[in-house]
Amino acid sequence: MNAQQPENPDKVAVARILRPHGRRGEVACEILTDFPERLKTLKFAELAGERAPVRRVAVRSCWLSQSRRRQAILLFEGSDSISDAE
């Protein structure tokens, strides 16, 4: 989920991946939306990076961090370890 997507103005970034979180393949994300509760209902996300093509992945789970404000913890389909999350 890239914060800048000038090539497609119809899409909006709702979070930016910061780093792996834990040992099960989750990632910590900076929340970029005013409606973070909606992140918990995501079924799919499009991941975009500087060196990788955009890809659509299923969201297995999402929870909002209570200890770190403005962060969500996401788990994507096919991500089961720290190396997968990286």
C-alpha cells in the first residue's frame, strides 16, 4: 500500500507498510485514513512498492494497535513468517 500512486488517481492509499511485526508474517502499517475501523473489514489490498509490481492479495486479518497509535497490524494471505513479511 503505497502513499503515492500518481499513475492511478482513482485509488487511495489507506495505510503504508512500515516493518514486519511478530513472527507470524504480520506487518505493522501506518494508518493514512480518517476511518481506521474500516481497515478491519478489508478483504483484499493492492500492494505497491518502488521495486515491485502492484499485486492484489487477500487480507487474512487486521487489528488496530492500542499501544502504538495510528498503526494497524495486517496479515496477508501467503505471509506466514518474518521473511515473508519482509
